[in-house]
Amino acid sequence: MTGTSQEPAPARELVLSLRGISKQFGAVSALTDIDLDVHAGEVVALVGDNGAGKSTLVKVLAGVHQPTSGTITFKGEPVTLSDPATALSLGIATVFQDLALCENLDVVANIFLGKELSPMRLDEVSMEIKAWKLLNELSARIPSVREPIASLSGGQRQTVAIARSLLLDPKLIMLDEPTAALGVAQTAEVLDLIERVRERGLGVIMISHNMEDVRAVADRIVVLRLGKNNGIFLPDASNQELVSAITGAENNSVSRRASRRAQAQESQP
Amino acid sequence: MTDKVTQNAPQPQLLDRADVRVKHAEGLGGTISAFFDRVRSGDLGSLPVIVGLAIIWTVFQSLNPVFLSANNLVNLLFDCSTVGVIALGIVCILMLGEIDLSVGSVSGFASALVGVLWVNQGWPVGFAIVTAMAAGAVIGSVYALLLNRFGMPSFVSTLAGLLAVLGLQLYLLGSTGSINLPYESPLVNFGQLMVMPAWVSYGLAAIAGIGIFWTGYREATRRREAGLSAQSMAGIVARAVVIVVVLEAIVFYLNSSRGIPWMFGLFVGLVVAMNYALKRTQWGRSMHAVGGNREAARRAGINVRYIYTTAFMLCSTLAATGGILAAARLASSSQQAGTGDVNLNAIAAAVIGGTSLFGGRGSAYSALLGIIVIQSIASGLTLLDLSSSLRYMITGAVLAIAVIVDSLARRSRVSHGRA
Ligand SMILES: Nc1ncnc2c1ncn2[C@@H]1O[C@H](COP(=O)(O)OP(=O)(O)O)[C@@H](O)[C@H]1O
Ligand SMILES: [Mg+2]
């Protein structure tokens, strides 16, 4: 059940390489023996059903959780991501599924959190300009960057979280369901942005439930199922293939529904 | 993302004024209506405490005309400074959503330490003071260690600290129970007598105004140069002038009596420094972030443990400083120092002044405003010859009102999306 696992010629430098990553939460094995490679200038989509372990994997790479076992190699060096600061300083930026913003702080403060300009005498003006620049690149519709995050909608918060991840010129960006809360135009902006980031030679890991979005930008699609690798696909893989890898059966509710509809159409004159 | 900033081009629109949905305050009228909007949405700032203070002063003044006399107010400022410094540390701790219940004990311990080292052991007074402050810092670092390493809630660790440090204080003072500090010493003079010469107090008030104008002016020019909206020149000047006039009037009135105590000057200096640290430095930003959402702060790469450690050490050090000032004020280190209502007055002052118990929200100035409220109540009731039983009850009621205002404001902020 490995699908079509022929990889695209990895001409480019390997940014990130995971071997045998496992993560245990007490009795729950959230991740078991995960292998994953991300090259420079490559968008890897991470797909899987709810609870498959996608967010957990992202958190391991962000330094939020420590893996129970396995090795992480970043730009050819084995690394230990003992806390988020380490991951950030290596150049791994993350947009978390729960966004991880401080609601009591304004947009500028959130974007620059932990990386403020001139620490002993905050340079609010430069930070505000840079914040607007990042937000405008994302075509964000943010009314004011001096309002607390609590006053923003889900989509606006998402954009702030994405803007924040771009601030430090990372080598690898991970986006955990970045388009889940976004409108049509903003989703397109984010997909455009992902492509631009790829052109700049960054590695991207994107998690999404939307197969259209995934196909649109991904160079490879990595499927997780119940915390294990369950196949690597190219974006031209059929929906049937992907769905059965995600759900783990040829005969699943999605394919049953599809065949029912096909039958219904055939039975019509 | 690599392209250059296209600022300063002859844009018809300011960078931060592109969205037509947002109301922007224009001119003086706009500023005033924006203020009311903010208050309505639960962003009260110092408003409740200023209203409360006005009520308290009106009531006491009508009951006893001595209350607002310059003489009484100068005494009030002397009394404010000791617990006020302690409350300033509490502001730091509340900012993180934590608590320190042992500040009273730490202040008493510090005063005992100064008494023992300076009077009994004959150390130079400066040395004794620094040692007592360092002892405070050590106590704070223990709380931080217990929280960071063992996850011990500060409520519990500082409650244990309250007893343990009180024990240390009693042990230090031994059987005699109290040490009198020499009356002629500079420390006691500082706590009881030393006031600013008139020209210094007028000068400091003027410098405050100039400082406010200068920072406002610089910020506005930089923002305008960068293509951002900025406060109007008239607004900046008006604000600075109003502040200077009010401050100079207060100084003038107080100078008709003894003048402004140096000890109060020290307290205000600490408040201003703390305000700067909380508002204008990366450390202060991290304090707000950790208090607002600890996990988000950690994921942003902030060293959360370091922030807790600095806050607890700062709080205990300020508590020790307040204790030393209290010893100077009373010219003694006694077993009673730091006991009774010191603890709760310090915490109440921070909360009454507008620092939220929920973390992530507060200002150094709340220590100043809050302690003035509390000392006003104490002083007013003393003038009326009412016992401390009534004082406790009224202070308790004011604290309860402050917490209710805090909770209601928070609810309102949540519903207005400003939590
Ligand atoms: N902090 C945690 N503590 C315990 N179990 C967790 C924790 N985080 C995730 N899990 C478990 O790990 C599994 C994978 O979760 P997650 O990575 O969030 O899935 P996904 O993002 O793919 O929907 C789930 O079974 C979840 O219950
Ligand atoms: Mg998830």
C-alpha cells in the first residue's frame, strides 16, 4: 500500500530529512516511524484524516514536542529541536493550526513577537512598516495593525500568523491547515504565496484537507494514516488513490459515495 | 518579499489608512469620541481609579476639611511610597497572571536585615541595603525555580514563602523584637524628612512635560516620514501643556507645605522606569505575551522561564526595597514590619490601579494610582478618628469593587473583541 512512490529527481539540496520519528503521548502513539524528506524549492503536502498525526509531526519539527525516537537532519546536520527557539533560529518557521497568537497584543506585536527590532528601545515605526509590507504581500484585509488580535476574524488571524512566519526569512516553512479559515481570494493569495516561497528556494510543508489546493501547489503528497507513513504520491495521482491511502481502504465511504453517484447517473436515460 | 519598501511615494493614502471600514479619530473631537468608544468597549485604562479617587477625596474632604490640606497630602505621599514600591513589583507578577503573597514578609525581612546588619553588626548602611535587596532577589529566584522546575503554582510557593520568610524575620530580630534605627542617619532622614527643594520639584515637573512632548513629537515625525498616520502637532502640544500645568499646580500646592518628599520622587522614578521597561523594551513585550498566552509566547521563541525568573526576582527585590523604605519611615525594624495589611494593600493597590488579575494587561502607573487610593482611605479614616476595623472593611470593599470592574471590563472587552 505504498501508492506510486516514484520521487521527482531530487536535484536540489535536501533541506529536511526525518528518519524513524515516533512520538508517544502516554499510551497513544501519535507518530510511528515517520520518514519524510523535504528539498529546497519543494512543496510537500502532508495529508491524512483527522487524528492522523499531521499536527503532531509539525509540532515536533517546530520544537514544541520532542520526538520519542528518530533522527531529524536539517541541511545535512543532525539536529535536536529542544524548544521552539531552537527551531526558529535554525530557520524553521511554523504556522500552527491553532495559530498561537497573543490575543492581548496588537498585530505588529504579534508578528514581531520574540524578534522585536532594537530590544532596549522598541522601534515601533519600523516594525509597523514591515508589518504592513508583509500583510500587503498577502493581500490581507486587516483594518488596523494597532488593534489587539482579539478584534480580528479567523481569516485575518490566519493571515497574521502566516505573515509572522515569513518575517525571519526561514529555510523551511510549515503551514498547518493555512487555508481552513480563509475566503476564496485569500486562499488563492496563500497558494500564490506558497509558490513564490518555493521559487525562492525554500522548503514548504503544507497540511490541507482540500485536495484541489494540495494538487494545485504540491510537488509531492505524503500521506499519513494513524501516525504512520501511508504512501507518497505525485499531484497527478487520482482522487481514488489518494482517498484510499488516506482512509486506508479501497472500499470506503468516499468511494462508495462516488460509485453510488455514478450508478445513479447511469440509470438515468 | 525581497522587493524594497515603496514608502514615501506620493501616495494619496497613508499606509495604515487604506481600509475604509475603520473609523479614525481626526482632530481633537475625534480623539475625545475615540476615548469614549474605547471606554465603552471595556478598555478602561486608568479611568475607574481616577473616578474612584475623585469620589473618595470629595467624601473625606466634606467630612474633614484638613484632608486635602497640603500638609496632609505631603504626609500621604510619604506613606504611599513604601507600599507603593512593593505594589510596583506586584504589577509585574500580576502581568504574568501569577501572584506573590509573600511581599509583606519579604519587606519585613529586608527591614530586619538592614537593622541587624547596620545597627547591630555595624556594617555601612549602603552595604546593608544592597544585601537586603539581594536577599529579596534570591527569594524571588526560589519561587521562579519552584515554578519553572516543579510546576509549583506561585499561589502555593509564595504562601509557603510568607510563613518561612516571616520566620526568618523573627529569627533575625531575636528576643529584643525590634531595632531602632538612628534618628540622625541619612536613611531615616530620607524616610521622614527629606523633601525636594522647590526649584527641583518645579524643574522635574517641567522636565516630565518636555519629555512627553519630545517623545510624542519624535514619534509623530518618524511616523509621518514613514507614511504612517500620526498624531497632530496640536494634540501633542496640548497634551504636554495640560500635563505640565496640572503637575506644576500640584507641585505648587504641595510646596506651600513641606514640599515633595524625595522618597516619593524615588517611587515615581521607579514607576516611570518600570513603565518604560514594560512598554518599550523586548522584555516588557515578552511579559505581556507570557501573561496573555504562555504557550503562544513559548512558540514564538520567548524564553518563558527567563521571563518568570526576572518577574519574580524583580517583585521580591522591590518588596525588599519597600521594606527598607518602611523601616526608614518608622525609624525601626520590628517584628511587626511587613505584617498585617502590607501584603494585601500592595496587591490591592495594583488591582485597584487597573492591573488585571487575569494576566497580560496592566501598567506601572496602576501601582501609583492604586496606592494613592488606599492611602487616601487610610488617611481619611485616621483623620476622622475611626478605628482600623473600619479601614480594613472599606479597603476590602474598594478592592472588591476594583475586581468587579476588572471582571466586567474583561467581559465587555471579550464581547467587543478586545480581550
Ligand atoms: N498534546 C497531546 N497529548 C496527548 N495526545 C495528543 C496530543 N496532541 C495530539 N495527540 C493525539 O495525537 C493524535 C494525532 O493528533 P494530531 O497530530 O493533532 O492529528 P491531525 O493534525 O492529523 O488531525 C491524536 O490521536 C491526538 O489525540
Ligand atoms: Mg491537525
